[in-house]
Amino acid sequence: MGSTPTQYDTLQRQVSNLNPVDRLPLDSPYTISNELYSVLRHVLHDVGGQPDTPVPFREKGEEPWEMNTYVTCECLGWRGVWNSEERRRRENDLGMTQYFGLPYYARWITVATKSLIDQGLITTDELGKKLDEVRDRLTKRKK
């Protein structure tokens, strides 16, 4: 019994294509340089002290979807689905492309979704159907 891929499945495949696939296989840890060792020890989200171009600070208010994401994630913590440390760890595990490529609260909702699926609390099919339902409702509202 085959099922047609949902828009979520399609989106998930597109996002997975963002992850870098080219890498150099590492040799024995005894033959890597100190510089490479330093890079390997680097924690993804720890950007302190790294060179960067100056970026002007711009005050920005949260959009409704960002506040809804924040509240949803806090409720997941309140209900015992996860805690803030797990959320942060899951964000770090996104990989550099997604970590730096997604907006702050988009990372939150991405890891919340992954956590719910990993724990078996929702399935990708259920999520895809709900996303399609919400998308249809929003599309009708704009017309």
C-alpha cells in the first residue's frame, strides 16, 4: 500500500539536500594536525572569538509565528516532552548549514518537530497532513 508523498516529505527532502555531502575522510587521530584537532573540537554554536564581518544591530520585534513557536516549545517543556538543554543539543545537531541558515525560531520549530517524531508522538504523515490543512486554510483566508 503506497502513499503519495506529502508536501512535508517533499520539503524534508529539499532540506536534507542542503546538508554538505563532500568531506575528507579522517585518518588516525594520531596523524591529524593540531589545527584540524582544534576544528574537530569546535562546538557548532560556539561562535565566540571567531572572525566575522561587523553586522549592525537592528531592533526587531518577533513576528506572530515566532512567538507561537516560542510558546509551543515552552509548552512542550512544561508537558515533559523535552527541556531546554535537549532543545539546544538538537539545534547543535542540525549541522552548520541548517544551524546558520535557518532563522532563530525556525531552528526551534525544526528541532521540536524532529523531537516529536523521534519520540513517536507524531508521524511524518500526520505532520504532513496537518501542514497541508493549515496551508489550505491560510490560502483560503488570503482569497
